[in-house]
Amino acid sequence: MSGNGTGPRLLFLFLDGVGLGTDNPMINPFAGAAMPNLRSLLGGQPLVASAAPIESPRATLLPLDACLGVPGAPQSATGQATLLTGRNVPAELGYHYGPKPNPPVAAILRSSNGAHAGNLFQTLRDAGKRSALLNAYPASYFATIESGRRLYSAIPLAVISAGLALKTADDLAAGRALSTDFTGQGWRERLNSPDTPLLAHVESGARLAELAAAYDLAFFEYWLSDYAGHGQDMAVALSLLATFDEVLGGLLAAWDDEAGIILITSDHGNLEDLSVRGHTMNPVPALVIGAPELRRRFTAGLRDLADVTPSILGWLL
Ligand SMILES: [Zn+2]
């Protein structure tokens, strides 16, 4: 399990704003959505609180506490920083904060206080492991960052703090990265980038598996789920989940369960309860896909968001 690139690999598929909610299709799109690929991992059940915990032939689902002992609804910056450092960031700060990191959260992600081990990407870099964020970022993103009009969110900040480059439009065009909507449609329509390659949903899932194979840790951030949760539109949410399920189908078909595991998890609840506009205090799913013996080792210590980085490092190092 050691050596550069020879150990088991991990694909971290991060879904922003996805909790485990009630099995009520009036408020929870996961209860009503036709998600055959996701349900196949859960013994036919939807991704709702009553489904967890479960161990099926191909996946294990556990609930993870996202509140971390701190009052109030969890937020993206502190939740993601916790996922990426193994530190209980809301408890250290005394509050949940987001969506973008404030200076204290940014300092934790950059490990600039020097008293702690680095973030997940830094630690893997120092151990000689290969990791990457597979999302492509358009030129306009880098321009607004440079001008100060945009702050990094937690995940890209952790990545660049490890000296890793964010993937670009060139990477997307060359098939070395994926667009946040998986298909490239958004780049064509909203980023004035009509030459962006267009992938079918199933193809983008296969691409995710193919790209992950080059790394010890491959990370993909999907934030449209949180966006849809704030939007509170059931039809939009159901359509988003149907799309995600097709991507998942492509990923599952291409993934070698003996060679590595896929972790699907989140920073806080939101999309699973469209009756409220903000985040929820529900647990988030830790859906771990792979061979049973690999999963058992990976999930042994998983209870809350702060356990994710230790589990990943225990797995990859
Ligand atoms: Zn949000």
C-alpha cells in the first residue's frame, strides 16, 4: 500500500449541500427522484436517512454528523475546511461560516499558522502522492480571482495551497478535466465558450473514472446540488438528480472496485429539504463504493466530517 501511484486510489466526489433527509417526496427530491444507479447501491432504497447505515454488495452508506457540536446550521467554508483538514474547524472558531472562507478559515486551509499538519492535498504532496482537483475553471474565473473581485472557495484554496494547479479551459478541451455540470453545456451557454467539448452524462462519468486512474486522490466538486437546494424548485432538483444519476451510472460502469474506492460525501444538508431555503442540520451521506474489504477499512472510523481526512490518509499513506 505504499509507493508513488502504486497504492489503491480514491475518487472523492464532493456534493455540496446534500444531507440525509426524510423519505418524503413532497420536500425531499432524493425520495422521489428516479435514480436507478444510486438506488442500486442502496438495496433499492433512495438516499434518505432511513437507508443508512447499509452495506450492499458494492457500497456502504453511513451518516456523518456535519454540525460538529457547534450551534446553528453548518456552512460551506467551515464544513469543507473540516473535510479537507481533519480539524473540527467550526469548534475551533466557535461558529459555522460560509460560503467562502473568511481569513481564519483560509489560514487553516493554508496551514499558515504552522502548528498543524497541512490540508489533505499538502499532506499527500509531502508523502509523494499524486492528487488533483478535476474541475476545470474558465479564464474568467482566474481573472476575477486576480482582480480581487472573487475569493477562492475552500476546495480550490486547499489545492493551490499545496502548489497544485487548478485545471483550465485547455485541460477541459483536451479531456484532462471536467466541467462542473459534467457535460460542458454550461460552458457553451453561459461562459461563451461554444467550442467546449460536449459529453453525454454517461460519458462524463466514464471520464471521471478514467481521469481518477492517474492519481492517488482525485477530487471533483459538484456545487450545483447546493445551488438547487437554495432554489427550492422541486422540478429543477429532480432534473439535476436524474442527470447526476446518469453520470453515476457511467462512473460505476467504468470503475474497478478492486483498484480503489469512490467516496461521495457533502459538507452540510440543503437539497434534501426544499421546504427550507437555507442549510439543514441533517447528517450528510458518506457513500463509499468499492470492494467490501476496502470499504470496511476505509469506513471504520467515519462518524463526522472531521473523520474524513484521517480516513483518506489512513487509506492512501
Ligand atoms: Zn449553501
